[in-house]
Amino acid sequence: MIKCLRILFLSLMVFTPLWLYSQQECRVRLCFAGDLMQHGKQIRSARQQDGSYLYDTCFVFVKEHLKEADLTGMNIETTFSGPPYSGYPSFSSPNELAVAIQKSGVNLFLTANNHILDKGARGAIRTVALYDSLGILHCGTINPWIIVKRNGIRIAVLNYTYSSNHHIPADEFPVNRTDTLIIRRHIREVREKGVDCIICCMHWGTEYQLQPSGMQRSLADWLYNAGITAVIGSHPHVPQSIEVRKGQNGKIEFMTAYSLGNFISNQPEPFSRMGLLLSFDIVLTETGPCIESPWYEWIWTWQAVDQGKLLYHVLPVSDPRLYRKLLKDPSDTINIFKTIKTLRNFMRETSPGINERRRYPPYERENLYFGNHPSCHPVWARQPLLAPVKKSLSPIEDRRKGRTDQSTGTPGNH
């Protein structure tokens, strides 16, 4: 009897760590941000005296947040078509912006949006060639979908847009359009590759409207019935509601974030300056994938003036202590306070199934966050604002031809 107990004890000592490790492998943390825009004033703000462009300081307050996730995606609503650079309505940004976004922790660029063809097929081809040269994952155009394996989970990401501002034949440059026949085909293709869950990123909706449109809701229902796990929306340039659906086991089996608003832009309206960072875990269960620990955090495009020069920063603003020592203009604080109060009430009424990430109550330790989420590093307001950053850019190589990696869609597949 004693010998049997000893054998059982030794077995537990040996195999328990393996069991814990296997449980850890079956969880992936995802993070998504809204629209990365680059208007003319932002381009001029980033230009240095020597003619180069510097963007690293734009994202210094959120980079640790973006790096927390295993996979961080963002809608890149500009092109990298080369000079001359331009803002709205036909975007072309310096390559350094893509480098800075990658360095800040974003490792998945979403390319299906209405501005991807602003500079025609040649500009779009140069854009995705830049992403390839930097080793950045991207989908929605040349790659109609992409499969990423993290912690033992195979996740497919699909990306579609309602339209583009310029019409280019698909054989010149393919863009995933919002067509349920195309979406259904892509779902079938990634399932044949053995994915565990599918994330669908939609460029849709009505600009500057807080409420999702009927089309968005109908398409979200269709995607739910098609077996999608989460839908991430962009294009309205303001935050919209986040809805969750739970299965019979009480776990979240489907989530729709209709719009995360802007990540950074020069749009002046308060709702356009306030965006969302959305994070959640994908967990595999016996009945399929589910979503755990979803939360969002408010971010603000802070337009600071330093030595007469306008600077742009993405600033976390869920708690005033994250920014109150930085803002010198009282009107900035008032503007943030009023905007976030209105949007909090909106989210409270429309998005009851998801928590906001914030530091609260005030009598607790300043660097502790509360809510249904893991702890994070309290680095938001302790980064140098204008620290010089050495940067380098890999040469652009068009590596679209001959791509055989099964993690991406077939080249030219539209």
C-alpha cells in the first residue's frame, strides 16, 4: 500500500507540471486597436529638421499595453506609397510610421479598408511589400486571410471592407470585399487548414455614428451563425458598442466590437479623439473556443505643443492619474473628462457584458488595476516624452511571388 502511494505521489510530481504547462498553452491573449490615420498635420509634426520622420514618441504611453498580448492587430488606414506624402483624402505616409507601429508591439496589420487603394495598385503593392520587408503579418488584400499559431492554438484572421475609394481591378490588386460568398469561401479554406477559431475584422458601418447600423448587426448575426468567434470593427472613427453572447455553459462564445474608434488621427471632434483598446483571451474547451477576460480601455489622441510644435500621442485616459501630470492645458483635462463620461454612460447602457480596465478606487495602490483582467505593468506615465530613438528600415522587397507558407491565403485569391 505504501509503495503504491509512493508511486502515485511521484507520478503527480512528474506529470502535474506538464498538465499545468498544457493548460497554459491553450490560452492566447489578443489585443485590437482602431483606425491608425495619418493626416497632413501629423506628417508635418513627425518631420525632423534633417528631413527624416520620427513617430516613436507617438506610442510611448501605450506600447507596453500593446506588447502584453500574443497577437496585436490594428487597422492601418493609410498607404506607404512613397513620397510625396499626403493626408486626407488620399493617404501616403512615411515608412517610419510602419516601423514605429511595429516597434510599439503591433504585429498584425489589417489592410482591407477604403483607403488602401488611395495611390492606386502601385501604391498598394508598395505598401504590402514594405510590410513583408519588415516581417509584419498582414491580411485583407494580397493575403486574404492569415493563420497564426500561438501557445498551441491556431487562429485564423479574416479582414474585409465595404468598399474602397478607388476602383482597381482585382487582377491588379485584390481587396477583400464584404461579400458573404467570399467570406464563406475563406471560412471553408481556413477550416480545411485545421484552425481552432476564427477572428473576422470588418471595415463597415456609418462614420461618426455611435450606434451600429442595421447592416452591421445583420452581418454580425450571419458571422455568428457561420462559426466566427469574434468580430472586430473599424471605419466609423468613433467607439461603438461591444456585444457578447454566452453559450449554455455560461462562457462567452461570440463577441462583436462594432467599432474601436480611432487609434490616432487629426480628427478634431472629441468622440473621434477617444478610442478603445480591446483585449481578450481565446481559450479552448471541450465544446470549442470561448472568450475569457474581455476588457477595454479608453485612449485619447493628445495633441501636445512643445516649443511651438504640435505633437501627437496616444494616451491612456481611463484613470485621471494616468495623464493628469502630463497635461498642462486645463481645457485638455476638461475635454477628456466630459468625453469619457458621455462614452462611459453609452457603454454602460449598450455593452453590459464587458468590463472597462481602469485604476479604481482611488484609495488603493496607484499602480494597481482592477477588473476582470490580468495585471499589467504600470509604465503609462513614466516614459520619456521626447527621447531620441535610433531607427533603421529594412529595404523593401516585393516577396509576394512564390509565397507557399500555409499560414497565409493563396496569392491573388480574392
